[in-house]
Amino acid sequence: MRRTLLLFLALTAGCGQNLIKTARQADEQAALAYRACEREPSTCARAGTCVERALALIGAVKRQLAMTPAQRIGDTTVPKLKQETEQACKL
């Protein structure tokens, strides 16, 4: 399902290549966290936070792609969530 969402985002993006890259990185971080949890159950709480932040970031990217480029400029949601995701996904 994640890959389908990323493909949808890529097809509808037009000029949002950096946003697509951000969503793809969040997806990869979440997948790594999930695999870490499978290998080492003590990391599951942290992995859950990582996945939660990554999904929020992917949702924010989807919303930004629906905006015009002028609207995107003033929206600071994606950079903020990207930073939170990077922090949460440091396993």
C-alpha cells in the first residue's frame, strides 16, 4: 500500500520532486524501524514513534502536493515533520 501511495504522489506531483523524495525517505525510515522491531523487540516503542511520524510526514507531503507552488512556500509543516521524523527514527 505504501508503494501505491508513493506512486500516486509521484504521478500527481508535477514539480514536487523534492516532496516526493522526502516522502520516499520517510517510507524507507519507517520500513527500517519496523524491521528493527521485528529483530529486537526492545526497539518497538521507538519504532512505533518513527512509523507514526513517517506517516504524518507522508500525509503532509500529500497535502502539499495538492497546493499551488505559491501556497507551499508559506507552509512549514513538511520541514517540521521531516525533522521530527529524522529524530524519531534514530534507532
